Amino acid sequence: MSLGEQEYTFVIIKNPKQGRHEEPYLYFISDLQDAKAIAEHYLKRWKIECCFKNLKTNGFNIEDINVQSDKKIELMMGVLVLVYWIALEEGMLKHNRKPIPLKRYKNGKVHLTISIFRLGFAIIQNLFGRMNNLLEYIVNQLKPFTDMALKELEKCPC
């Protein structure tokens, strides 16, 4: 199909999560011509949507923060994405040490009883009850990269 001089491709694929959603199909319109590539891009993008869901309503409730300035919004998003990453890291570490139990559904699908993010978020809420603890954690996480950069600077003949 075309709109003006731009060509678009309309794609319909079966919903991979059909048992949990009403919609049996997913619909996409893209300026890409390859239907398979359009579907693959969606699956990659879905991971970003999961991040936004956790930032907006499933953990951080970012929409409750009434920030108006663009600079403050950018700073807040940067901090939240960093904390989101920390939550995922902590959740994965805990899950690797003690796997999260699985829940089996009637339709045969199996899912974790709690998401990696929610597990990690609970951990960091306990860890970072105070801002000092958060800052100390970030410094410790960045230390290997800082040490490596300092060693590279020492090698520099300048």
C-alpha cells in the first residue's frame, strides 16, 4: 500500500502470546518491504516495551513524577534506566544462585512465578534504602572500568 509517495507493507502475524491476550494476531505497518524483517524488528522492540512497562507502571511509576523540564526528564530517564539495569542484574544473579520457581498454566505454558525484574527490584529496594548505598553500589560497579581506563592512561607515552 502507499500513502503519498511512500510505500508501506502491512503484515499480520499470529500472536506469540496468544493464550494470555485477547488478540490472536498482531498487525504491523512499516516502510520496510520484507515482512519477515518487520516481524523480527517487532520482537526486538518488545524488549524495549518491557523496559518501559517496568519504568511506567510495574515498578518505578515514572508517570507519577510530575517533571516538566526536558533536561530533568532526560536526567530522570538516565537514572531510571541505570536503576532498571541494576535491578535486572541483581535479579539474574539471584536467579542463577537460586532459580525462581516455575508456574505451569492449563494451556501447557510455563513461566517464572516472579519476573527477573521484580525479583531484582525487591532486592535493590532493600539494598538502596538510603541514597548513600546506591551511590556506593554504582561506584563499585564502575570501579573495574575506571581501573582499566587508568591503566590504559599510564601506558600512554604523552
